[in-house]
Amino acid sequence: MLTIEARKKLMSKLVSAMAFTHNPFIFAGKPIDQTNEDALKRIKTGGETMSQKLKQLSTDVLLVVANEHLWNFFIQNVPSICVGIAKETQGPSPRDRMLRVPEYKAQVNEQYAKHVLTDLAKRDFDPSFSKDFGIDHGFVTPLFHVLPKADIPIVPIFVNCLIHPISPPGRFYKLGKALREVIKSGPQDLNVAILGSGQYSIDFGSKVGIPDEEFDQTVAALTSEGDIKGLLEFCTEERMNRAGYSTPEFSSWLTVFGAVSNPKPSIFGCETVRYIGGAGIVTMPFATWEI
């Protein structure tokens, strides 16, 4: 029989937490001038730094928390949380290809995905699962920059941030806390990282490319200070909806905040890039937390 100490050594552990923009204009848009080109380069450099961090920590599995955009799930079935269970997955969606989102194929740690599904269900959450799914720009954009060689298996965790009713922000934060415990209870000695995908204010139609500057600046300041209490108080459902239809996609970042013990990021960047044409102005954040 294994001792308690021996069992602990066989359990997985959280080694890193990260979050990255998933705005597809990082691929398709053309910055208006060199200043904005430089801002875009800083975002990509942030992704490279995260990639190096994952390698330094000998990461075995990367949990990716993101929403998708009506490709796998349409109005007939929109799960609040869905764990992807398969040997591999790929993207982007056909619609994303028009935005020049690149092809990306990811290996999935199927065994660990099953652990996440079953253990999360023991922690006051009701996840669904899918064995037939793809990944659109919500996953591909951060993975392309943070895991460019697709050399670490992932566990995709789809969260609904687009179709109302959407879970309240505090629920996403609690999901992160639950995932931290799920990771600790992992049946294998694995180094696990978590990556949240999303951005700040963003809207459709005539408001595309017109960010809510007050929202973006406030969230950036609170994020940089690790003020999760301030974020949860400010990022109400009403305020996020007022900032733009897709702004609740920031909720995946709140999940990462829930997974870490120290909420102040060790690396934080937030760049505003002005593009030529219809993309307008886009705010793109990224962050890394020490464990």
C-alpha cells in the first residue's frame, strides 16, 4: 500500500497559469503604422515568452479554457462547460479561414481529459463532454502563439461566453478554483499548466473596432495589480454587456484567476493596435502568473 507521501508524488501539479488574447485580427489585420506594428510585435513576444516558460517547466498537459463561436455548438445545444475528449483536434473553422487564422492540429491527453470531466463533476459543476469537436480561433489564436509546435497535449475546456444566459463572472472564478483542485487530484505525476483565452471589450456590427476605453483601461489596471475583488465587482454581467456583445469572453481570464494562489501576474501586457480598414482599434492583453 502506498504511503500518503508516495501518493502525493504520483499526483499532478499546477506549474503555470497564463492568459492570451484570441482576437483573430492578430493574423488578418494590417496595423496602420510602425508604432502599431511594434505594439503587435510586443503581443507576439509575450506569446513567445509563455512558450519558453512551458518548456522550462517541463509541462506535460495544458488545460485550455476558451469559448467557441457557434461552430461546435449552436442554439440547439449550448453547454455552459464542455470538456473535449479525443486523441486530437484541429482547426480553425471555415469562417476563421477568411480571417487568415492558420491551420492548427493539437494532441489531446484523452486520459487526463476524462479525469478533468469526472473530477469536475464532483465539485459542484455539471460539465458535458464531446468526442467530436473542432477548435476555432478561440483556441487556435492563443495556441498558435503560446504552443506554436503543438508539442504539448492539451485538454480543451469549452465555456459559454456568448449565448445568453451566460454564467455570472463569479461562477467562472469558482470554476478556476475547482480546476486547481482537479489538477491536484490528478492520478498521474504530471506538470499541468492552464491557459485562458479571451480579450477585453469587443462588439459586432457597427461597433466593431470601437473599444470601450473606460472598460479596457479599468480591467487592465485591475489585472496588472491582481485585484480579483475589484475585477469581480467591476466586471458585472451588465457592465460587460454594455462594453460589447463579445466582452464576456473575458470570463475565461477570471477562471485563470481562480486557479492561482497569487493573483498578481508576473508578466502583464495590454496593447491597443489600430488597424487599417474594418478592424479598427483592437485591445489585446496577455499575462502569466507564477505558481
